[in-house]
Amino acid sequence: MSDTYLNNLLGENEQVLFETHQHWLVLAGKILTEILLSVALVALVSIIWFFWVPNVLMALGYLLLVFPLISLCVDVLIWSKRKYVVTSRRVIQLSGVFSKNVTDSSLEKVNDVKMSQSFLGRMFDYGDIEILTASELGVNKFRRIGKPIHYKTAMINAKEKLERAPAEAGLARPARNAADLLAQLDELRQNGVLTEAEFQSKKAELLKKM
């Protein structure tokens, strides 16, 4: 499903290359407390109900389960909205459900990328990514994100492509100029300014220079 907010952050011709979240184990650790609390509440209300005289009001005790369930849903929502994105121009850290926090670093300012994975991180495919930049922030650290190797690779490839673009544009410019000159020569031939022989001669000279 497309993230409208993320799409609104993108500049002209900017594309999302890779997107990930914190690993699902991070989410599992957060909701474990809610699950244990729910089980404890069910056990407590059931015990009280069993030893006391049955009372309709005791059923209200089960309504307490609503609170850990709401907390669980909030954790899932917060986890799903926290994203780590690589675009064709920058890396973006996006978080927040209603209010949004956005931190991004231009790929041109990225000086170094450090990745660390524990033994469990390698098994379950999560790790920490540390990005050293020339910006005021200095260091961006993304903790326990999923697919860190893919994230790092996507960022390095995007940075290399971005740095290579000006050189490729410089190589393409002479070819474009040559195409323009050929078009001008052809127009002169059609207008009778150049003969066919002169056109072919000039064309051959131009092609040799390409």
C-alpha cells in the first residue's frame, strides 16, 4: 500500500529504492508485556469470580483487557509507521502516526556507512546501521532494522549512481551537440544551401569527431 505522506516528501524524479522497518522481533518484545498483562488480568478476574459470590458487576473486570489490547494496537501502529527509506537522492527516517518526525540525509553528504550484526542478528536478518554524514547531525544510527545488508547495499548503489550522473551527462552532451549539428546540416541541404556531396562530406567530418 502506497504511503501518501512519504510520496509527498519526494522531490521531482526522486524514487524510493528500498524501504524497511525495525525487525519484527522489536515489535514482539514490545507487545509481550501487553500479552502477559492480559493473561494476568484474565486469571485474576477469573479467580475472584470463582471464589466470590457470582456478581454481574464482576464481568466488568474483563473490560480491563481493553487497555492492554489498545496498547498492543498502538505498538503495532507505531512500528508500522517507523520507516527507513533509501531514495535515489537521500536516506530518510520517518516516524509518527498523527504527528510526523522526518530525518533525512543527502547521499552526497554520506561519508561512511557502518553496519553491525550480532549472531542473532545474522540468524534473523536484523542489525544496526550507522551513517556518518557531513551534515550538522553528524551521525544517524538506525537500530535493529530488518534487512540491513539490503539497506546498506541500496544506499551505496544509489550514492554511486548519483555521483556518476554528472560524468555521464558530460559524455552525453557532445553526442547531443553532434545530433543538433547534423540536423542543421540536413536543414541546409533541404533548403538548397548545401549540395548532397557537401552534406555527405560535412557529415563524415562530424562523425569522425564524435
